[in-house]
Amino acid sequence: MDYLKGLSIIGVQQIDRVVEVVDEAVKGHSVRLLGQKKDNGKRLGGARLDLPKIRKNPLIEIISINTGCLNACTYCKTKHARGDLASYPIEELVERARQSFQEGVCEIWLTSEDTGAYGKDIGTDLPTLLWRLVEEIPEGAMLRLGMTNPPYILEHLEEMSKILNHPRVYAFLHVPVQSASDSVLMDMKREYCADDFRRVADFLKDKVPGITIATDIICGFPGETDADFQETCDLVKEYRFPSLFINQFYPRPGTPAAKMDQVPAQVKKQRTKELSALFHSYNPYHHKIGETQQVLVTEESFDSQYYVAHNKYYEQVLVPKRSEFKGKMIEVEIFEAGKHFLKGRPLDGCKVFTPSIAEPLQKGEVSGLTPEPLSLQQNGSISSSGVLTASWSPWSWDREGLKLLSISLAVVAIVVVFMWEKLH
């Protein structure tokens, strides 16, 4: 494309090399790092997990467990960018979680294009990873699983139900159905049928009492008939999903679905409107009024009037905005329920439990700053392209290391001044 000529470009698998690319671009060189990362021909997950980062919320750590996926959905553009499945090793993920708790994090989110497919490329699976992570979670801290497609969670239903019942794991799972019509699912190449989704939902609802199952639906996929759409509406009526992401189909250029016969725009719009009205016709939380719940407080509400907490089922609970609650597990009585939230009143004399094993970082503070042996400072080298490559960086010093360095330099400066005065 003409507008890209002369520009430096970096791909999604290479974001940890952004400094190198910027340095070369500043020198006037055009650099393009668009390839996939490989080690001995094996595709890697992407950027290293131990890179310094600034968390948007110092209390929440978001860990990508794999990139890419195994599917080839006809409407999806993400696969073009991220490619096939590439999972991070279990030990790297466990170490990242361990470090996060040492930095005051009290909630971890696992994320990827499809968490259920984790490990299929490296000879392991999602339950094996989750059991290892659970061992690292301090009491009172919580783990939230990300999105998983039905085909892969079906393989591990028994183990997943045990994990979701664990007190330090939210009983929450995001399982996209996209449509309840088997003919539409076939055109989407989703590799499951509507009954597969029902098996997942019914099994987990039976084995994990109170579980929250969130799902996604696409309205107006090419070829979707009125009867197909009615099947999807019937599924929503059957399960009354408390969290439902409704998307009006949009053809992504270059995808097979973009070349299919399209549903008229007005029909897509009308179906989206109907499904939204159905979703808003029921209140999934009204029966919870009067319950006593333990909730973990991690955020501030959009209107800044409340703190946002989540209960075991990852339902949003608004609590009074008191500074001593932030990052803590507290006990509340539910006294109000809306469509997307509950409101909780702290119990008199309730204990405020601190789940973190350390004080959280300040907002904007860099995570991952650990002291390195001084010998590592000798390991830098210049590549043939003139780019400095090294196994250390200025960010490898923590706050205590920087403090000691500053004191040492000050002492050296005083000694130099003293010797200069003696000699002159």
C-alpha cells in the first residue's frame, strides 16, 4: 500500500522489539518486523511475559496464555493477524502470576483468543495449567478465566467444573455460541453444533451451582433465515444469560463470509434490536437481594460514586467508596439489584481481608523491575545492523537498587572532590 511506503512497521508477534524499531526509524531506516516468532522451527507465543509493564489497574494482572487459535471461522479477521495457536510454557505463566502477587495484585485474568485450546501445541492442556496457577494464588485473591470456544472445553468438562468450584477461582466462563442454528454454525465453520453448547452449559450449571455463563451472538450472519434467528432467541430465553454480547454482523474484507450472500442491512438491524429487547426483558439478579456475599473490591465505578467488587460468580457488586476497601475482600449484604449490577451493604463489624502478599504498585508504576547481577551489564553486544542488543536494561533495577546506586555515586563524588582539594 502506497501510504505505508517508507514507514517502519511492527507486527503483533514482535511488539517487544518496538524500541529497536523506533531506534532504526529515527536513523531514517525502514524496518518491517511482520514475521512470526519461531524457535527451531516451532512457533512461539509472541512477546516475552517478563517484560516490564504498567498495569492499567495495579490490582489486576492480565496474562495472555496463548496467541492465535486452531479454528478458521469464516467471519474472523483476527486469525489473519495472529495465526495458528502458540501457547506459552506453564512455568513462564506460573512465574508471571507469582511475580504479580509479589507486586500487590489481588486478581488475575487469563486471556487469549481461545483459552480452552491452551497447550494443544505443546503437549499439555488448560486444566493442567490452572491447577498449577491455583497453587500460587494467595487466600482471598482470585483468578478469572477468559473466553473458550465449546469444542475445547467439552474435552475437560469434569476437570473444569472442579477448578471453577475452587474458592480462589471465579465461577465464571465466557463461552461464545454465536448462533443456535446448526446450519449457520456450519457456514461459520465453528466446529460444533448447538447441542454441544447446551452440553457445556448444562453440565457446568449442574456441577458448579450459581455459575455465570456469558456468551456472544452474531445477528444477521450471511444466509441466516428467520427460523435460524428464532432458534437463537429460544436459546436466550432458555438460559437467560446474565451477560450477553450482541454483535450485528459486519463483513470483514478478505474473509470468506464477506463473499457470501449478505442479509439485508435493515433485517440485521431489526434482529439485533429484537435480541437486545429480549435480553433486557429479564433481571438475572433480582432473586439475590438479601444474600450475604464475600466480594473482592478492585475498581472504581464509571461515575466515581462507588467501588466495584465481584462475588464468587463474577457478578458486579457496587459497594461504598471507602478507601480501606480497595484491594480487599469484604462481606456484604445485597440490598438492590439492577440489570448489570448488585449493590452491597458492608456487614457491621465485618472483617476486611487483605489478599495481597505485598503492597500494590502505585498507579503508573512499572512492573517487573528486579535487580540483576552487575555481571549482566557486560553482556551487551552490537548486531550487524548496528542495533544494540543486551540482556539488561536501565529498567532492570528496582527502587532499592536505584537508591543504592544514587548513594554510591554521591559518595564517589564526595571522595573525588575531597581528593581534588587535597592535591590543590
